Amino acid sequence: MSIPLPSNCMSIDDLSIGMRKEKTYTIAHDDAVQFSKMSGDWNPAHHDESYAAKSFFKQRVAHGMFSVIQFSGIFGMDLPGLGTLWLKQSVEFLKPAFFDHEYRAVVEVIAIDKETNTVTFSTECFDPDGNKIITGEGVVKPIPAKLKHANL
């Protein structure tokens, strides 16, 4: 397997308030099994259909972190891209994600601090009906301009 390369390599000087990127994603139950193997979280709400049928949501739910990790892909590959360090993330889980539905992750630049070389993004995920399922903010450090020019 070849490793995909980032589509962008943006320094803080390339970024502006309002820039945004979105991506769609789907969560399969096989992904949840792998996540549970790594995390140790085998909550029956994720894996046991009969248990989940009696739960508040009436079906199995995906681990919320599947939606959060979408931001990592956007930051590291697209906006800002190559050389980005993800420093901080706040998250509020508003609604669950279910298996085999298409979701949308969206990040938008809301603050730029050139002095510290940090950028704050709003981070949100939406379900197929457009309802917000996750909200929060992420702070990243884009590649320094001098390193960007050395990598191009």
C-alpha cells in the first residue's frame, strides 16, 4: 500500500479566517471492533444488537471518537496539511453516530495567532439529515514558513 501524500502544505501566512474544509465518512461495525481491540471499550451499546435495541437509541451506536478522528485527517492532509501539529481539541457529543451512515466533518478557521503560530478551528460533524452531532474547537500549529519552503 502506498501512503497518500497531503494535498496541502500551508503556513500561517497562507491561512485566513473563514477558510474551511469538509469531508464525508462512514463508520462500519468492523471499524468499531478494531477500535475496541485498541481501546478496550467493549461497551455493548457498540456491539450487542439485542442490548442496543433496548437502549435509548434502539440500535448500536458508533464510538464518538470516530467522528473526532476525522479532524486529524483534515488537519494533517488538507487544511493546513503537511507539517501540521494538532495541539488541542475540545469536543461536545450532541447526538450519536450510527453504523453505515454517511456523515460530514467540517473545520473552519476562526482565529489566527501569528505570534504563536497557532490557528483555531471550529470542528463540527453532521449526520445525513444535516443535524450537528459533534461540536468543538481544535488548535493546530501549521508548518513554519521556513520549513514549508524547504519541503517544496
